[in-house]
Amino acid sequence: MLMRIAARRGGVLLAALGLGAMVGCGNGTQTTGPGEEMVNSEAELYVASTRLWRPMSIPVCWENPGANDATQRQWVRNAVERTWATRSGVRFTGWGTCAAGAMGIRLNISDVGPHAKGLGNSINGVAAGVVLNFTFNNWGQNCQNTRQYCIETIAVHEFGHALGYAHEHNRADTPASCTEPPQGGNGDQTIGAWDLASVMNYCNPQWAGDGNLSVTDQVGAQQTYGIPWESLGGNLTSGPAVAARGTNRLDVFARGTDNQLWQAYWTGTGWFSWFPLGGTLTSDPVAVSRDSTRIDVFAKGADNAIHQTSWTGTTWTAWSSLGGSFASGPAVSSWGANRLDVFARGTDNQVWQSYWTGSTWSAWFSLGGTIASDPAAVSWGSGRIDIFARATDNTIVQKYWNGTTWVGWSSLGGNFISSPTVVSRGANLLDVFARTADNALWSNTWNGASWSGWTWLGGELASAPEGVSKASGHMDVFYIAADGSLRHSWYRSGW
């Protein structure tokens, strides 16, 4: 059945808009959660988990766009993009006129009570899956005086249903103070406590939250659709590498379709797009900055040796070989201006190391172990190195140098298909990321005393992830998507 418009019992809507009815919505018998373990529990949402969209790029089209409603259609798109798309990993694509048999979310413009015909992907390809009102001649006449506000607010609410979220006031734990009756389809899992401020709650004292996601709407959306990502373009064929030369500089590298090293960089205000640096790479590159100007980039060459190029502050050096014969790309860490430690998997599947003392490279030597991926490395203090890799059982394992000796190996568990990456955002703090078989990103955090356990972050990875910290408490994480573009997300006390 359709979730039709329900009359508001209180005077909230009348006071705010002079309307006598609230946003209407569609039915669906769907369920909650991304199908992965959710570690965070403070978020609210009443979710239909079996109706979440996978993949998370959702086509959207208009069934009956008019010559005179382009502005209103743009209001809808802007409202949805600044809320659900900006605060989670969902991506809405298309937005043109529906072709015959078009799948995804099909939008219909009609002067009736706005509604969705179901929750989540139950409306995939359904005619008039979401109905929106632009004129308000027959329904919600007082919206004629606040048309943009109404169109945007309703769009955010109805797209919540299209993403798989039922009405918050349908939950069994709805308090007696909320007297709105349940309406439309229910979810199958509640996440966190009941939220008065949710855009999906008819009892919200602000009509549908004025079209603004509550804090817990945002956290709940990230638990079901992952953290938000931006695309940085490119046509890349390897996992990325990244170095930070300060709080306002990020340098990102990857292999192009020509097997050369390509670079893009962040200046503090914007991204400077991709350009080639030469070389012939046969692995993911890695990069590190050991002072405010220097960048060192390493990769495996066609001869299976590890090669290096460096930015001196004014120019890139020619590629030079560190020798060796390896079965993986390298990892690199630096604990000071005159120290570099490079690691790679040998043909014996052991971890091998070479280090730069400020004047010369050491010979390669084995650290033992049996790994099945590129290693990852980070230094969070002078004399400290932590290295991680995927083991033959697809778990992530760790070994560390404590200043005098190597300690390990120990397992962090998990079941992964990619190399890990590791970021340190402060002394004795580590965040490890890796890709699972469903191409999602997972993280595990060391807080100085214990590991958090693996947490699902979403994404649609086609490469191993890579990350860096450019300031205390900050993280920037990157991956290559299936279309060869680079995607980026960042953590600043939250994603």
C-alpha cells in the first residue's frame, strides 16, 4: 500500500506552515543494516536492512519533467545532495528524463500528497516510485507561499524512505509523548535510541526537521550507507599513495594507464588535477614526507626491484633503484628527516627491509613472517615503526619495532582481499584500513591500550585503500573506484 499523507495531531505543522497534513510515504516490508556488523550504536534510524541499495550508486530519473519546472527539480536534487549524499556514501546519479524501463528511483510530479511506494530498493524501477508535489494547488495549498521550503523538505523526507528508512514514530520504543500513529511500512531493525529530531519523525517539532538531517540521522545513514566520499577524477590502474607535507598540503600518486606515476595535490583550498611524473610502475606506489618540502615515492619496477623518485622542494629526481627482487609493492615510513624505512614482500613471502640513514641505503634483510600482500608501515614516534600485512588466511597481522627490537607477529583478525593501510593521528594511535570481498572499507583503531575491532565504513573499492594524517586527530583516506577515479574521505573528530 502507499504511505499516504497523515494529518498532524498537534499544532506544530499549522504553526510552521499552516498545513493540515504531513509528508506522506510509501509502504515496504524491508529491514535494517548494511549486512555487516555495526560497531557504533549511538545512531537512530528505523531501517529496512534487506532493502538497502547495493551498489550505493543509485540512478534517479524524472518520469514527467515539465518545461517550466526545471527550477523545482533542481531544488529537489540540491536538497537530497546536501543531506543524504553529503553525509553518507550513497551517490545519486542521472537526474534526467526516465527512459523506457529505467531502473532506480523514478520520480513523478503530481499535485497529490507526496509519497513513496515502498522502502529502499523495493521501489527500484517502480513507476512513480516517489511522487512529489510542485504546485500545491490541491494538496498543501499553504505551501504556495513557501514553495521552495516545502519542496526541499518533502524531498529529503521522501528520499529517506527511498533509501530504506521507515518513520521514526513507527518504532516500538516511541514514547507516549509522541502521539502520531504509525504510518506506512516498518523497518526490521532499530539503530540506537528513538530520535525526536529525525527528518523521518512526524513528532519532530520542526516539520520534517526543516529538511535538515539530525546528528543521529547522519550517523545512522553512515552506518547503513557508509562514510561520505568525493571523487577526484583520474583514470588510474593502481591503488593510490599519499603524503602530507603539513596541514594544508596533500600529494596523491597512482599509476596511470600508461604505467607512469601520476600526481594530484591539495593546496589547502583546492585540488590541482592529475599530471604525469614518468617511470614504469608494476605495483601500487607508496609515498612519505619526512620534512616540510621533501616527498619520497617508491614503487616496484619492471625488473621487480624497488625504485625511488624524490621531490627536493624544487624538482623531481630521476628514478633510482634500491635493488632487490620482490613479489609485492613496497611500504615506507619515516621517523625523522634523515630516516626512511622501506619494506616489501620477497619471493619467499617474507617481509624484507632496507633503510636510509641520511647518507646511504642499507642492504636488504629479512624480517621473517609469511604474508600475502603488500605490507603497510607507519611511524608514530622516533624509533617506532608498525608494519601490517594480509596473512595467508586473509587476516591482518602486525609487527612493530620498539626502538631496540622487532616484536610480533600478532593478528588483528578479519577477512580481507587487499593490502592494508595504516595511519597514525597521534602518539600511540593507529588506524588500520582494508578492503573486504564485497569491496567495502573496514577500519580497526588502536587507542593506545586496545584494538576497537573491525568497523564497516562502506565505499565501493576497486583497490587497496591508502591513508595519511596531516594534523593531530586528522585522517585522509583514498581508494580507486571501479571507473578508475580516485575517491577521498576525511576524518576530523568524525567522518
